[in-house]
Amino acid sequence: MSRPILLEICSILMLSIINGAKPKLCIRGCDLALASYTFSRYSNLSYVADLMHTTPQSILLYNPQIPNVNYVVTGERANIPFKCDCIGDGDFLGHVFEYNVRSGDTYEAVAAGAFANLTTPEWLRRFNVPDHGGKLNVVVNCSCGDTRVSREYGLFVTYPLARGEGAEAVARGLGLGRSW
Ligand SMILES: *[C@@H]1O[C@H](CO)[C@@H](O)[C@H](O)[C@H]1NC(C)=O
Ligand SMILES: *[C@@H]1O[C@H](CO)[C@@H](O)[C@H](O)[C@H]1NC(C)=O
Ligand SMILES: *[C@@H]1O[C@H](CO)[C@@H](O)[C@H](O)[C@H]1NC(C)=O
């Protein structure tokens, strides 16, 4: 971490101590984070691209294992690029996706189905009022890497664990098997 940023963090911490405010957990976000999205029978690349405000072509850039935009296998994962913001009053790093509610949707279905467990029903409740006018705020957590440290470790992936999945499976899923 370079000196000016360290100083900035120190002075913000000092200020919040003086003001008696809660310390900020983030100061700024970053342009690129990745979300690990598991395809279901109902999702495909164009669906996920729409859902997460990107394009199928941009998704392909972060998924060398996917040969073309029509190739999707149920149960496989893809890295979806998204912008990572510092949310609220420096509360946490995440991104708010606007989701158009469809008939029959529940918080549970939106979290586990459409968003493939990248968010939770609790978080949908927390960031939405009951009468949401057909749109939901869907908050997905993220982290910002430091590309000055290394290209690989400069990118962080939001990776919802599937039932029974441990660190080994995660490493395999990310293609990091050999370096771990
Ligand atoms: C992709 O998924 C959406 C949502 O399930 C569906 O409406 C659409 O027909 C699918 N497109 C293709 C090319 O399979
Ligand atoms: C989300 O988690 C639930 C419960 O573990 C699981 O049944 C569902 O298949 C998961 N969704 C996806 C898209 O993997
Ligand atoms: C996001 O991260 C916070 C802690 O950093 C955690 O409490 C929360 O459950 C996470 N939300 C989701 C939807 O994963």
C-alpha cells in the first residue's frame, strides 16, 4: 500500500474517532470485480448478461473455458465482470443491480434462482421496501484487488459456496489448482 493511501486511511480513521462516527469500511470501489455465477436450467449467457448489466462478449473475456456465447452447461460456473462500489456511508463494498420483478418471484427465488446465490433473501429484505414498484435492489458483495501487486491477485471473485463445497473445489473452479 502506498504512503498517501495509508495517510488517507489514517486521517479518515482519526476523523471518525474525533466525530464519534462509526469507522468507514471502504473509501472507494473499483471498476472490476468478478462474480462466480452457476448456470441453472433456466439461465444462459444472454440472460446473465442482462441480469448483471453486462454483455455476453464481456463475459467471454473472463471465461477462456467458454468457447462461444451459445455454449452453457447447467451446473457450470462463469466469472461475471461487474463494478464494485463503496456502498452507503463507507459501509461495505458491493454493487446494486436493479432487477425487474416477474410474476411469481419471491426473495428466495430471486436470490437462489436468478442470482444463483450471489445474494441472500435477508439482503433482499434489507435493501428493499415491501412495495417496490416492480423493481428490486439486488446487492452483491465484492472486493477490490490490487493490480499493482499482481495481475492474478488483482482480481477478487465473489464465490457462493455450493452445498458441500470446500476450498479445494473453489481452487479447481477458479482454475488455480496448481498454484495452491
Ligand atoms: C436464455 O434464457 C432465457 C431465460 O430463461 C430464455 O428466455 C431464452 O430463451 C434463453 N435463450 C437461449 C438462446 O437459450
Ligand atoms: C442456491 O443454493 C440452493 C441451496 O443450497 C441450491 O438449491 C440452488 O441450486 C443454488 N442455486 C444455484 C443456481 O446454484
Ligand atoms: C456481504 O458481506 C457481509 C459482511 O462483509 C455479510 O454480512 C453479508 O451477509 C454478505 N451478503 C451477502 C449477500 O453475501
